[in-house]
Amino acid sequence: MAKISINIATGSLQQQEMIVGIDLGTTNSLVAIIHPESKKPVVLKEHDGHALVPSVIHFDGTGTATVGDEAKKYLITEPHNTIFSAKRLMGKSYNDVREHASFFTYKVIDDNTESLVKVQAGNKFYSPIELSSFILKELKTRAEHILKTQVTRAVITVPAYFNDAQRQATRDAGKLAGLDVLRIVNEPTAASLAYGLGMDKGEVRTVAVYDLGGGTFDVSILRINSGIFEVLATNGDTYLGGADFDRAIVNYWLSKLNLNETPAAEMAQAFRLQAEEAKKHLSVSASFDGKVGEYPVSLSKREFEDIIMPFVEKTIQCCTNALSDAQLIIGDIDEVIMVGGSTRVPLVKNAVADLFGKKVNDSLNPDEVVALGAAVQADILAGNNKDFLLLDITPLSLGIETMGGLMDVLIPRNSKIPSKVSRQYTTQKDGQGSMRISVYQGERDIVKDNRKLAEFNLTGIPGMPAGLPKVEISFLVNADGILIVKAKELRSGVEQSVEVKPQYGLSDEEVEKMLLDSITNAKDDMQVRALVEAKTEARILLDMTNNFIGKNRELLTIQELEATENAVQRLEYLLISGSKDEVQAAIESLNEISRPYAERVMDQAISVAMKGKKI
Ligand code: ADP
Ligand code: MG
């Protein structure tokens, strides 16, 4: 079924393993591969024809995990031990999810810190990484069962707005499940690939990917140019999806039946399942009739559409926002791609087609399309599609903090990845033995307005005068968008590196806000930057002057010392509250005063040095 190759060392036949594509979804997860004969992407199905595995984990009394449909049965009856939507917690701290705490029916531990969140089930604690790894392990086992071969290598998809912490967490979950994660791919990129977009060299397309899943909605605007996928904008609502439709239907039925109090757990579960059934049925017919216990329930397509209209309108507003963020108009969009099970609802499809004024791409199953695209990517990585290279780009700029708290960008936003940049820095103080390297992500000029990703010390720099050490800092963003920072003092060879695993994540709203802030604050930032630079220059000058006076006091006249003292005091005073122009003027006048004697002293030092030398 897969390629056969011969192991030269042993002479034996080796079956080359295939790389699978995995859609690790909030509601459902699944695996796809490129079919070895048809060369087309296909999802892996169980005998019963099921491809989707609900992303639900149930822990029994002994802490044994069950994943998928089996686990889903316990959602309502054992809410404390049944974990759903673990994906929402990936790379997050409790503070990040605090406002949505009531959404989780299981225990999310409030440790009031910025460290990564944990979940309690029974008397055990689990990180979202572990929880996702249970799902991935289940997918791996199923895939091996279906393919009758080992599966160890995978491509996993994540939402376009996932930050480094969330991507790293996803990768770690894969590792924990025994998978070698070759690539993390954006879901909208995968969906575009499944539709064959971006596969032609020289092709430039602007694509809107509308993804309405079980619990989340996001829309991404991509620009595809010769295999490079650039995310121009993302928008959405991380708490809006098909589950809201189900809940709204249940409430509608309950009010029609005059059932005012919330039904008991089992009954509530039955209502919810029936509502989902009705919703799916109405995607293909005009009315639904069913029963929950002894209660007859019914729903017409018309009623259903009225119920969900507000949700759909909200998603349309998000699309409009995304377009304006990308500074595009509707006519700029070449293709619209439908992703997520909830886009099967005709009202949703029509609303999106109406907005964009064109037919949407919906020929592939919307809940399979991301996995199919992941399989296409896996195939490219396996080298089966040699003249095609898939590139992604960095969503936010990456840089380090330099003197005065300024952001020095090494890798600008929208750089193609993988990407590597090196730059040289030096020390500020004589004999400085270590250098603190703080890594930031964001668009603002001042680091404290950006997000700190990591911090480390380059130690063991041999004692040298300020400015002499050559510290080379290199940033490497690998193909998964993970950043590796290296610092090396080139004269001595001491070096240090970190792989950036941020402590906690940013929400998609925050990423967007950071981008917006950088635009609205650009002017302020420039002014602040100019002031900080002037102050930094002033500090260096003050240091040098004090140093110089300390060493050469007896070579200076009383007048020179006094004038210097005054200029130093004025500059020190302005450092606290002076404007950029004032600081610069004070620098100028201190320079004016010190230049004559500095030159005199230098000349003397040179002639002293020359005396001892035989020419
Ligand atoms: P996610 O990306 O969140 O993991 P999916 O893309 O698998 O989720 O979408 C799951 C959602 O799609 C569920 O709310 C489910 O009820 C809904 N869904 C699936 N099939 C249909 C259908 N035929 N009509 C309407 N909604 C559907
Ligand atoms: Mg999805």
C-alpha cells in the first residue's frame, strides 16, 4: 500500500510509512491520507463509515480514559469526568480562560497564575497537552488499525490565530501520543489545499475561509501566491458554533412544552441529542418530527432558521470585519471556502454566498476538508510532490529588547518561514560578563507593549571594554513557526540558546488587538522611541564622562571640571522628565564642553605611549 524500499544495511525490504494528516478539532477530530492508488486525499473511516471522532475524553473511577463516541455519552451524566473542548485550553493560563470558566462543566483549576492551566477529573490532574494527547493516541490507534501499518509521523492542523504557545502545545501533545509531528499547518491553509488552491506556481488568489464548527467560528482571509499562504486577517468568535444552534432548539422546545425548570441530566442530554438530530435533518428536509421521552417535538425549517438567524448574522459581521482588517473589498475575494460541520446548514451557506456575491466551495465534506488538506501537506512533506514547497508566514514580528526597553525586530511580521536572521550586539559596560537577552513578539516599538516570549542570560563573556564583545544573536523560526534563539560571543565562542516555549498564550482577540494597537499607536511609538534613544545616548555619555573624569581629574582645569559638573547635572536632571529635544541639546552642550580636554588628554596619552616605543 505504501512505497517499498530496501534497507541497504540489512538487505531487507522496508515498508515506508505514510505520513497522516490530522484535524485535531474542538468538537471532532479525524485522520486523512493520500490514497496510494488514486493519489487523492481520503479520510480514514471505521467499518461503520464513521470518520469523525468526537474530541471528548471520559475518565472512569480508575482514571482510565475513553475517547470519542463512547466518551460523548457521559457528557451530561458525568460532566465532571468528561472533558470536551480541550483545544480551547491549549497553551492558556487560567487567567486567559477565566471569563469563560462557566463554559466548562469540568474542573479547570484556578491557580491564579500565568502558568499553564490544568484540569481535574476524578483525583487526577491533566494538562490540556495530555488531554489532547489522549485524542491523538486514539486517532493513531484507529489509523493503524485501518491501515494495518504503524503510524508515527503526522501533520496536525491548528487555527490560523493560534500563537506559538498553542502551536507548541499541539506539537507536544503529538509527541506525547507517540507521533513525530512533521508540521503544524493552519486550518484555512489546509482547507485551501484540499480544494487544490495554491498548488500552481505563479497562481495568486485571495481566499476567504469560513469555518463554523461545533463551538467556534472563525473566518480567515488568505493570500496565496506561488505556494505561499499569507494570513491577511482572521476574525471570529471562539464561543459560537453548532452547539449554540442545538441549545437554542432545546430552549425553543422547552418553552413550547411549557417545561420551565431545567430537565434532569439524562433528559437534558436526550433533548440535546434530539435537537442536533433535528438540525442535521433540516439541512436536507423541510421539517422534523421526533420524540424526547414521552414528549413529542417538532421543528420546521422556517422555525429553525428564525432561531439561528442571530448567530448567522454575527458570523457575517465577523466576515465584514475580517475584510476591512485585510483592507480588502468583497470584489477582491476570488474564492470562498466552507469549512466546519455547521456550514451544512443551507441558511449559513446562502448567507455567506450572498455576502461575497459568489458561489461558495462546498463540494467537499465541510467537516473533513481540513483533514484532507492536512493529508495533502503530509504528502508534500513525504516528498511525493517534489516541485511543490509549502510556506507559511509569521503572524507577528519577533525581536529582542535593546537599551532603554526598545524593540529591535529581527524577523518582521509576515516573513516567510522557515526563516533565519542574525545580528550583532555589544556590551554597554566595561568588563560586562553577561548579557540578558529578552525575546519579544509584537508590533510596538516599546517592548513592554509587546509580549515577552523568553528571557535568558548569555554568561561567561570574558572581561573586555564596553563595545568590544561581539554578541551575535540569531533567530530561527522553523517550519512549525517555533522560534529558536541563539546568542554567541564571537571573540570567545561562548554561546547559549533557547527554544521558545512561552509560558502562556494570547487569545486570538489579543493577537488582533496587538496588530491594531501597533497601527493606532505608531506615531506615539515613534516619539517614545526617539526619546528613549536620546536618553540612552545620554546615559552612555554620562557613563563615559564620569569614567573619564575619574581617571584624568588632575589633567583638567578647575573651570573645565566645573563646567562639566554643571552640564552633567543638567543632563541627569533632564533624564527624569526632559523632552527629546531638551535631552539632545544637553548632550550637545556636554559634548561641546568635554571635546577640547578630551582631545588634549588623548594626545598626551598617545605621546606617552609612543615614548616607550622604538620606531
Ligand atoms: P470542530 O471543527 O469544532 O471540531 P466540526 O467541523 O466537526 O467541528 O463541526 C461540528 C458541528 O457541525 C456540530 O455542531 C454538528 O452538530 C454540526 N453538524 C454536523 N453535521 C451537520 C449537518 N448536517 N447540519 C447541521 N449541522 C451539522
Ligand atoms: Mg474544525
